[in-house]
Amino acid sequence: MQLTVTNSPFSKEQSENLNQILPSLSVEQRIWLSGYLSATQNLEVLQNGGTTPVQIKETLTSSQNQSKTREITILFGSETGNAQSLAEEMENKLEERQFKVKASVMDDFKPKELKKVEDLFIITATHGEGDPPENAVSFYEFLHSRKAPKLNGVRFSVLSLGDQSYEFFCQSGKDFDKRLEELGGERIHDRVDCDLDFDEPAGEWMEGVFNKLAESGENQAKLASSEAAGSIATEQPVYSRTNPYMAEVLENIKLNGRGSIKETRHIELSLEGSNLQFEPGDSLGIYPLNDTSLVDKIIDKLNWNPDETVPVNKQGEIRSIREALISHFEITRLTKPLVSKIAEIFRNDGLKHFIDNEDALKKYMDGRDLLDLIHDFPPNELQPSDLVQVLRKIPAREYSIASSYQANPDEVHLTVGAVRYHAHGRDRNGVCSVQLAERSKPGELVPVYVHRNPNFKFPFDEDTPVILIGPGTGVAPFRSFLEEREELEIKGKTWLFFGEQHFTTDFLYQVDWQNWLKEGVLTRMDVAFSRDSKEKVYVQHRILEKSKDFYQWLKEGARVYVCGDEKHMAKDVHSSLLTVLKEEGNMSQEEAENYLNQMKKEKRYQRDVY
């Protein structure tokens, strides 16, 4: 803040002196000065009544105590970076309001510090079957142990991220919320559980927390100051999840050879003029469109007019029901919360009874979509506006980036496997993957944003050995990493394990790997083509075959990166790593598990699995 002659009672010389000292004062110094001036003014007023120096001191102390704020602690558990980005956003907003804030990933937070916490805000994802993210496990276990301290006097709130298609939706957040209350904490604001489209509810949760802080007298002036600051308009728009960039398709190339049963696409998109930047390990988010043929079948089945209009968001935007189902709402996935809501508006007694049978419902939802539900449980007098009220927005699909920003700053490359399968009497297609494979021709525009993944970052030095394990499309981030190393002229020990079905038709980016091996950017490569031999051979088998060398690399401080299928590949690879440690390192099962856990803490074992 600058004082001028026109907006203050000070002379020009006084304003200049004040402008020299005010910017250098800390928050505490400004608060003290404010209290001092207030007390001095009171002294002048009260001197005629015989106010003593002790009374002046009490006035000063009271003023300072009223201005003292509680310290805020934000802890996050993040699997793909969403919870971390929200924690950083909240930290920035609170610091703008001059709060004292500490933000930390849960695993870096020292348990003994929990006794000192005053206001605690937890932002966490949920992983797998209701488990906390890997970087939140140790804190989660401590909090739920007998060692956890009583939290009387601690105020808290929880923001939970999840996916309603999973049975244990937002379970980690629910667990944290319940446990903090059990330990005596005071819930300052109700927990909010977010689905994949988390931006709006997360923003509302933050505003709710800020309002509660204001209601409790915590720096009300500071909370309001953010509104006075306003927003700074910039000529260059900022592209993000909520404001995606329309990227032009430059190339759409099939990577598999003739005769392959797979369809893997190399997609190149233009980012020219977007100011979007990324690093190896980051992903590109794409907002897809539903297949028009599926939408037309739904509208025909319901006997609706495709041009009838419906609201598509809280702002009251209106679209035709056909456009709404194509562009705005998810129709290819059934979840228990969705089916429960649909049961109310379908007014179908059979569906109402069916949802009470949890096992049968879970089995039914697997592989079925909205059209199946309409066919099997016909609704009675269903209106388009009623249906869109219960559908969730189409979630973005995120794909690991397969190119280097340093090498190609105006482009981004993706490696996408088209998902096609037959189930329940119908052919099914992956929403985004088949859109990219079939309907995204060069010249078409696709809405995209960059999703940063702080939990999957690579070293860029020549001293750290790196082991890369990525079968199929899981190899995408490793192409980005090696391309960037080549561009920066960085060499060093790098070892890639790659697997697919057939050598002749499915060796993705074969020429790239061979060139990097020749140039020394890639030190060695082991491949596993599962359908080229009687016995199916996968990457985990190659790891065990090379166990002595693998263990030697680990002893030299190698970092291990795994990307791809979580249900099978990632678990099998993890098991192979344990076997290597036990056999080559003479470790017990417990010692091997502790070794890998320590590697995770040191960021030497990172996974991007899905």
C-alpha cells in the first residue's frame, strides 16, 4: 500500500518516510504498531483522568492479543496430484489473507507435531478399495493407532476426493473425518465428498471454511481483504481444468502392425499459443464426447424429441437434450448412487426392489450403461429435465504425456489404446479412446488441459541410475523422459522393461528405443512379448531373469518407475521386486517390504498406475 498526499492527511515528506518503512514491516510488526498507535491515542484521551503506565501496557497487550490468529495446518494425501493442487490453492488463498499456514504432504508431517496443531484441514484422495494414497499411509496409520494424541481444542475440516463408480467412495476422507472427531477435535465445517468433477464443490468447501474462520473472529479484516484485492486481468488466458484449451489434432497414427488384435494410437496435438507447459510424468486431460449413435438410441428408446431443451449446469445454460447427452453428461457408466437416484425418477417398482440387493446390483452394473438400464427397467413418463438432474458431468480422461516439452514446446503427444469389447449382447467402446481413434482426424479440435503429477517425477542428472517398467501404453511417460534427456544432452544409466503381445506388430516406438540405445540415452532394454511363445512372458518375468543386475542397480541407488495397469501388472511387478530383494539381498519378507517402503519415502520407487 502506498500513501499519497491525495489520500492521506500526511505531508509529502511524511508520506515518503512512511512508504519507506511500511513495506519492510512484518505482519506482527504492523499489528504491534496498530496496537501501539491505538493505545497512544487512548492515553492522550485518558490522561486527564490519571491513566497510569500499567493501564497503557494492558491496553497494548489487549490489542495485540485480539490480533493474534491461530496457525493453520493443511495436510494432503494425493495419488495423482489433484489433492496436492487443491492444498496449494488453499494455502495461497489463506496466505493472501495474511494467515500463518503450513501445508505438507501427510508422510512428511512429523506425528509429534500433531499436538501443536490448532486448525487442521485435510485434503485427501482415496485409492483402490478405500485405501489412503501411498503418501498418506503412515500418517493414516498413526492417527488410527493408540499413539494418536487427544485433539481437544483442535478445529478441523476434511475435503475428500473420489470416484462414485467405486464401492468405497471417498472412504479415506470419511475415515479421517471420523477419527479426528473421535480424538476430540471440533469440526469447524462439514466434510465435503467430491466426485471426479471436483472443482466446484472443492471451491465451495474452501469458501465455507473461510466463512467459518470469519465467524469465529479469525482475522475478519484479512478475510475480507482478498475481495478488495480483486483480480488482475491479463491478455493471455490461463488454460486449466475449468478452462480447457482447444488443441488441434496434428497427427493420428496407428502404431500396431497389420494383424494385431490391438489398436494403439499415437496422437499429436498442437499447443501453439496456449502457454501450457509440462514435464515428463505429467498427464494431458481431455474432455470427451459421447458416441452420437449411443445418444440417439437412448433418445429413441425414451421416445423423446432430441431438440427439447434442458439446463446443463447451475448457471442455467440451456442445450438440447441430444447435445446435453453428447457433450455434458456421463451415460456409459453406472454407479450405485446414480442407480439409486434413477430409481426414484423412473418410478419402476422392479428397479426399486433391485437396488436393495447389493450383490446383484454390483454384478449388474459391471459393463452396463444407461441404455441397458432403460431397456431392462423402463421408466414411466420420464422427462428429459428430470434425467439430467441426476446424471453427473462427463469426467475428463487423463493420458500420460509421451513427448518432451523441451524438445517439442508447441506440441503434446499421447499414446492411446482404443478400448473395444462385447458385453451383455452389445459392442461397447471406450468414450475417449475410441473418439481419439476414430473421430479425431487432423484438423479437429479437442478440449485439453495439463495435469501435473508431482508424485511421478524423474531425475535429470547423470549420476542416478533409472529403471523404467512400462508395458503397453504404460511406456508413454518413459518416451517423454528419454526424449527430454536427449534434448538436454543428459546421459547416464537407464534401463527400460517393455512388454506387449507380439514383437512384429506391437513393438510400440521400436525405432525410438533403438536410436536411444545407439546414442547412449538408453543404456539397456529388456522386452517381453507374451504371445510369441508357448509360455506367456511378461515384464515381471524379465525382472526375475535379470535379478542380479537389477539388485546391483538398486544398490547403486537406482530409482524405479512403474506405469500401466494397476490390477495385474503393477501388483505382479511389485511381487517380483520383493523376490529380487529376498533372493539377491538375502532379505526376509518383512525386510524386503520395509526396503521398498523406504524407497517410496525416498521417492526412489514411484508408480503411475490405473
